[in-house]
Amino acid sequence: MANDKKKYISQQEIAKELGISVPSVCRALKGLPGVSDALRKRVQEMAKKMNYHPNPFAISLRFDSPHIIGVIVPDIATHFFSSILKSIEKCAQEHGYFSIIISSDEKFENEKTAIQNMLNLHVDGIIACVSQSTKSYDHFVELKESGIPVVLYDRVCLPEKFSTVTSNDSRSAYRATKYLIEKGAKRIAFLGGSNKLNIVSQRKHGYLNALKENKIAIDTQLVICHEMEYNTGIIDTLALLDSPNPPDAILAVNDILAFSAMEAIKSRNLRIPDDIQLIGYTDEVHAKFVEPKLTAIRHNTTLMGTRACELLLQQIEGNEDIEHEVVNSNLEIRNSTR
């Protein structure tokens, strides 16, 4: 017996059939600029041939709800990212927009899929934070070339092409490292993530500058840049502590690594901050609840999210200027430093 159920044809399938990008198909079907008349005609003819019909769910969103912006977040569960998302949603709602949030779960392929799904929902623009495993930025470049507004936040790329909202990473790491030096530290380790992430490279730059200015020799064995994962942080910290000349302080690039370092230090029966001082980043709400309370760089996540949304809305309204917003952060002194 024949199956009478009709298969839904997506824009992705049309793009694959024609050998072009999904954003190009999206713009051709929506009648937007950025594609040639010839390509627009090819897309429309293929859509008719394949019996393409717009997603009814997307249509209902489009006409029954406010305009839509898409937000891509690496990990929706962390307090840092959830705080940014909260302020993005608030700003979007105040301007009559509805936000769709998708987590990449720190995976490159998920990030690309999220963009495709958002295009199928006809979002007006996208705010994104790059995942740890992102290998290339072609998917963002395609959006740019197709005229889809894009703003990147925290972990960013290609600043010559995209507006960005970041924290003062280099300056804050410099200040944190200098504070540790002022408190007597002489062998300060840097516990980071992948060097390809701007937050890691910038914070490491500030850390190294502070060492140089205070005439402390740079020991490459103290600079560990792997993944920003809890288990990885424990393994890396234990390796530092078990080395012939261990550190007397650690600057961790985020609180996940700071908490993992704290667990590793305690497992060696070392005291914080008497034996080893510790500073983390982003100041998760848990930083106040661990023992000892964690000294950390606290980001202004509310301002970061608000500015990212405002920059995107300006682009949607036609502003093509590339802007780079740098939001200041504060060093919150607690009990993990002397």
C-alpha cells in the first residue's frame, strides 16, 4: 500500500540540489537582496519542482508573534551564559522581538545545525558565541555574505567582519596576575582552554604581560591550555602540583577550571590560599558557596547581553557599521587569595 504521507521539503534540500548555501536559498525565497536574479529564478523553479512549502510553524511564528532573533549559546546551563541570555531576551522583548535560543553543547556541528534551523525559521538576525570545538568560521561568513545580521559575544572571531561584545580579557588577567604577585606569589600557573579561543589568548596575553612587567621569568611548564572541561582541569592541575617545581598560585580562565583546580588542590591535602592561591573567571554564583570562597573576575553579563542585542537590532534596521564593544569586569576578592 502506497504511503500517502507528504514529505516536508526543507530549504537545506533545495540548497543541496542546487549546490548552493542555505542562506542563499533563504534570501532567494524571501525576495531579499544578496542573490542575483538568475539565481533567484533557479531557486524558485527548484522550489516549485520539489513542491516546497514554507514551514507552517515558522509562518505562525512570523505572523502571530514578534519578529524573531536567534541566539546560539555554547552551554545554556552555566550561570555566566544564562545571565547573558536573560538580558538578551529582555532587550529583545522591549523592542518587539521574540528570541529563539539553541545550545551548541560546545560542538562545531551543532553550531552549524543551529544556524540552519534558525534560517528555516526566518530569523531576522543571529547572536552567537563560538563553541570550543569550532574548526572554521565559514558558516558565519556565509551568513554575512547573505546579508543576515550577525553579532558575536564573549568568544568571537573575524573582528574585521563581525560586530562583537567582549570583556576586557587582557586587562583583567593582567590585574588578577598582578594581584597574586602582590600577595607573594612567585610561580603563577595559567590554566586555560584552547588557544584558538579569543578569551584564552587575550587572558594569557594579560597574564604574561604582568609577569614580564614584574620581572618574573616565564616558565612554559606553568602555562596549560587544553579544554575548558572539569575533568581536564583536574588532570592538568594534578600534573602541575606533582611537577618538580609546582606553582604557588593558579589563574584559571573560567570557573569550571577554577573549581576543578580547587578539587585537585584539596585532594593533595594542600591549603588554599596558604599553600597555593587561586583566582577564577566569570564569577559563577557558586563561587560564593565553595570553601574557601573563590576570588574571581566578575563579568557584567547584563551589559554584555544588552549590548549584543542592541547591536544586532541596529544591523537589522540597516546599520552596516562594524562595532566592537568591550565591557569592563571587576576582581572580586574572597578567601582563595591571601
